[in-house]
Amino acid sequence: MRNFTRRHFMKIGTGSVAAGAAAKLTLLQPAALWGADRIVAPSDQVRFASIGTGTRGCELLQASLAVPGIECVAICDLYDSRHEAGQEAVQKQVPATRHYKEILDRKDIDAVIVAVPDHQHRRIVVDACAAGKDVYCEKPMSHNVEDGFAMVEAVRKGNRIMQVGSQRVSSIVYEKAHELYSSGALGEVFFIEGSSDRNSPSGAWVYPIPPDASEQTIDWNEFLVGAPQRPFDAARFFRWRCFSDYGEGLAGDLFVHLLSGIHFISGTDQAPQRAQSSGGLFRWKDGRDFPDLIETLYDYPKFRVVLRCNLNNAGGEPIKFHGTKGTMEINGQTLTFVPQDVTPKPEEYSTKGWPARLRNQYLAQWAAEHPKPGPLDYQAVEAETFTAPQGYSDISAHQANFFNAVRSRKPTVENEEFGNHAALGCHLANYAYFKNTIAIWDGQSRTIRG
């Protein structure tokens, strides 16, 4: 770590520091990725394929270029033009197919990235584990409760490595937040809040339809496996997050990031106990199933969490932890911690209604019981701000975490259990919203009750 200058910090533009508080400014430095400082031996190379080369699949392929010691050797997608996009992302010509089982049949492939619509996760992950492949699966891990537990079982049965793709848990910013939380600097944390707000057609998944999209260029029947049959509909193929047949809406797309981050920072290793949701579909009335505004209150054993996603205002993606000794906020790549002044003080407000003789008696007794600290005992209330360097990518860090686990056979930072717990939080939010009830997680029966 090295300290920022105040002028450099002011250019960042994060205004979370309390007025009048001194600010310590620190630039976080990421650790070198595995193999970055040496030539990786052929025996340590990990050969992988990407099943899904849409927007997220291509992002992951581009990020993989920064990870030493790995090689993409094949790609798969149901839309032919994405074969070309995937090859452009990985910057070389690799075999491309519509059929993911052709990928799984290859003995020279160690691992697969699964970046397909949510309703296809279970089928591909289970098949990949049975074929002896390690799996990086995009978030949310599951499309429903049953799918999640089926994937957990498949990973265990196949003795596979799995990483779920909520990349923030590999971020140096979230690692620092976990360190602060675990140190007790915040005191006791009973309330956490987070939001993820957007205000654009793209943010609402109203993606443009490519001009060559048709039943000839898209394997529509394969896309519908695991979903109800219906005539070809390009909007459903490219805007699948809008529809419950294929996705989990705002909860699955955005809550999952917030929940994963909160679980990682707080050391939580369980699903929420219950959820209450409110919201509605106010603006994006384009035939979608999901609301464009949802707010959910979650109950955990030691704290409560309130999350909001709003597609009608660009409010950013802050997460704030409210502790008895301080407040910690993450906004983008910047973390700010502001301690609260909790030094003992005599009560002033209520004693205004006392006569002077009683008030003076109270103050004298209080002073006797609370001697003034010495000159060296004073502690300044100092805000601290930490930020990642410009150009830092937690996507590459998350993939590096996965591929290193493939080599070491040690658990990933976001394994199947972790990913399933976060996904269950998404399912609870949607259950509570659509059934207009309190959703209660029954871990013994692995069901949601309302």
C-alpha cells in the first residue's frame, strides 16, 4: 500500500468522509497474479473452454487474457455470430460449436466457463462435473432452489472445483473491507444496506437485437431446454433476464452481487433466514415478468440487510455497514471508513429539565467517575479511505482465483456452497415479491415457505 496525496484523492470524487474529519488516503495494491513473474510450465497450464460467448462470456474471455498460465481452446454458443465475437475476445481462432457436449467430450480441456442464461446453469454444470471438468459458473448460480442443490451435489460427487462469478469477492477493496469488519473497528454491526440502481435501456436489459438474428442463426430449440415451449422470439433470447422462464430479474442480476459482497465481508456462510419485498413495474412495461423496482429486507441471525434495485434512477451501487463504532461504505472501487466518537460524555439534553443544584451534583459525580485522559491517551477521529489503482480488474482477479484453485485443488473464494447461499437470497426476494408474503427459508427441508 502507499498513501495518496490529498490532491489525487480529490480527483476521485468520492464524498463519503464526514465533514471535519481528518482523512487518511491509501491506494491498495493488488497481489501479482499466479505465474505473472515467471514462465508457466506446460504441465501447469490450464486449458479451458467458454460455454456461452454473449456479453458476459466475452467479458470473461477478455479478462482471461490478463491471467497467466491459462489457454482458451474452444468456445460454444447457440448464436452463430457469437462464435466470431468469442474468437475476437480471446484474440485467436479457436474451434467453435453450438453443442456444449462436444466441449465436454474433449479430454484436453480441464475447465469450462459457463456463461449462459440462468435456466441452463444446472444442466451444463451437472454435465461438466460428470465429465471431469472444473467449472466457473456465472451468477446467480441457480435458477431455482432445486437447481442450486443439484449443482452442489454434482460438484461434490465429481470432486470438482467450482467458482461462482460474483467477482467482487476477489476484489482487493472487498478484501480490505473484510479486514476492517473482522478487526472489530466497526464495533457491532446490526444493519447493512446496499443498492444497485440504473437509468438506461441497457441497464434495464433492453438490448438491441442483432440484424442477423433468426431461427437459422440461433438454435432456439436448444435455448428452450428447461423452459416452456414457444415460437421463436429474438427478444426473449437476447433479453432473457426480463423473463422468469430463463432468469431471476433484478434479484438474480444485481442483488446477487450485493449479497455476495455482504456475505464475504461479514464472514456469513448461510442463506438469509427470511425476506420481505416490495416494489413494482413502473416504467419498463415491455412484456417483462419482473419489476423494475424492488426493495427487500433480509433477516440474518446477527444483523438485518436492506437491498434496493431501481431501474428508474442512476443511484450507483453503494454498500454501507452501520456499526456501533463506525460506518464503512463501498462505492465502486473506493472504500471509506468513518469511526464514530464513542468516548464517554455526560448527559446534557435530559438534564436541562433539572434544577441547577441536581445538575451540578450529577456533573460532579460523573467527572469523578470518568477522569480526564492524559495527553497521550487522546485518539483523533480519523476517516480512512482506500481505493484500487486505475485500471484494476476484479474480473481478472476472480478468474485467477479459480484457475489457481484448479491447479492446487483447494476451494475457491466463492465455491458452490457460497454461491448457493447468495442465490437462495435472490430466490427469497422474488418469492416474497410475487407471492406478497414473508418468505422464510427452511434449511431442513430445503424449501421456501410463505
